[in-house]
Amino acid sequence: MNSELNPATSPAAAAPAVTSAAEPAAPPPPRPAGLARALRRRSMQPGLVVAWLIAVVGLTVSLLLWQKVEGMQQQLARQSADAGSKSVEARTLARQAEETVRDTAAKVAVLESKVGDMLAYRAQLEDLVQVVARARDENLAVELEAALRVAQDQTQLTGSVEPLLAALRTAERRLGRSNDPRLAPVARAVARDLERVKAASIPDTAGLLARIDQLLRQADELPVANAVGRAEPAQRGAAVPKAPETWWERWWLAVRNEASGLLRVSRVERPEASMLSPDQAFFVRENLKLRLQGARLALLARQYEAARADLAAAASALGTWFDPASRRTQGAATLLQQIQGLTKSAELPHVQETLAALAGAVAASGQAAGSR
């Protein structure tokens, strides 16, 4: 339809156009009204299409822009809501932070006051420690002296050197930790006494007491020097006499024994022993028992000097008033010599050197305290 209305597509119209290009332009002839309208519509059709295209493009762009703007608005709204919630949360956190800061400030103030109190307490404690240290150095000698005296009494009561050794080792450790130069002589004395106590030997008290008890049981059977009518023990290896068979032989043997006991010839080396009466012999035996009992009690009390004195007196009485030729007397004398040998070197260890050094240290401390 467009090809029919458009004159430029026909051959008749094409020929004048070519000729017009070769010849000079002539004024166009008058055109009919319908042709003019068709030409106008034809000329308006591309513009309309362009306009429609522009409108469609603009509408599309507008829709896209609107969608983008709407999306931006939604995003902004969401961001605004998030910012509002975050601002509310931030204000809440800020209030909490302010409260925390106020609480922290209050706690810091309390801690500062406590720190001040602790500093004051520390200063007081340091002063007290210094006072105690001075008092400890001053009282150390007194404490060690008291501990050593108690240990020495325990050693004397128990007969064991362990309490004294423990006290000396404790004193040595405490003196080693002390910095007081006045206690240096005490430390040297403690070391010497410690070696002396370690080397000390204490006899077996139970064995000594058993031997003394054996002597006490034998004391009543010991013959005195002037005893008469006492049959002598038979010699080892001697023949045993035959027992009489008839009555007159038995009678004659009894008369002969009685007659032989009426007279005795012996050598008297101690005249005072030969003058003992039976009552005096009883008291001699009791005196011997008392000496042995005294030695026993002295050993129990760890008084070895008194024990040695009683044992010496008992040995003297045994050799003076009792028959030295009797086997019982000889056995008792041997047992008594063994007891004396065991107690000869018995002596409880002592710490007199340490006690003297401690007494000097105590006196020096007292003089120093008086000068201050």
C-alpha cells in the first residue's frame, strides 16, 4: 500500500528526477491535495516511530530508575532502621559504660583506700618484723640454753644421748641461720660438744643391774672369815668316801666329824674379821647388800660416780669380812670386778662448754640492751 501511494517508486517519477538532476531546476508543478497529505504522512512516519521509540526507551529508563530509586529508598529505610536500632543500642551501651565507669571509679577509690591501708599495715609489719628479729637474736641464746639444759636432764633420766644430740643439732642449725657475730663462739662450742657427745659411751645399764641382782642373791650365802663348822667343798677329782654300813660305823663317823669341827687351825691375816660374832656377821652381810643396793640406785639415776664409790666399798667389805678361800666368795669378787670394770669409764656426756658460751652471749646481749 505504501508503494502505491509513494510516487518516487514509479518509473514515471524516476525519469523527471534524473532529468532534473541534469537540467536546471524548474518550478514544481502544482500537486493535488491527496498527494500532499500522503507525502506529509510519509514524512511524519519515521519521526513518529522515532518518537515512539524514544517514548518506550524513556518509559523503560523511567521504570528502571523508579525501581532503582525504590530499591535505594528501601535500602535507605533499612539502613535508617538499622542505624536507629544501633543508635539505641549505642545509647544503651553508653549508659552501661557510664554506669560501669562510675562503678569502676568507686571500686578504684575503694581499692586506693585499701592500698593505702595495706601500705600502712606493711610499714607497721616491717617495723614489727625488725623488732621481732632483734628480739629473736637477743633471745636465741636464752632459748638455746634452756633447750640444752632440758635435753641434758632428759639424757640423765633416760640414759640415752639422743635428746642431747637432737638439741645440739637444732642449736647448730639455728646458729647457722643467725647473723649475730656474738653467737660465733657459741657455734664453735656447740660443734665441739656435738663431737664429744657422739663419741661418748654409756654402759649397758640392764646388764649391770642383772649382775648386781645376782650378787644380792649370793650375799646371804657368802661365808664370813671366822665361820666354823662349815664343810669345805670337795676337791675336783677327789674320791667320794664310802657310806658306812653298820650302825657303829655311822656313829663313829658322826663323832669324828663333830670332834674335827671343835678345833680348827688357820692363819689369821685380818684379826678384826676373826672377832666377828654371829650378830655382827648378819650386819656385815646387810651392809654389803646396802652397798650393792646403793650402787644399783646410782646406776638407775645415771650417777656413775656414786655407783663407783658404792661398788668400791662393797669390794672392800667382801675382801675384808668374807672368806677369800671360799669359791662363792671368789665368784662374787670376780663378778664385782666385772661390774667395776664396766662402770669405770661410764660417764654421761655434758655440754658445759656450750652452756658457758651461751651464758656469755646472754650477758653480752643484756649489756647491749642496757646501752641502747
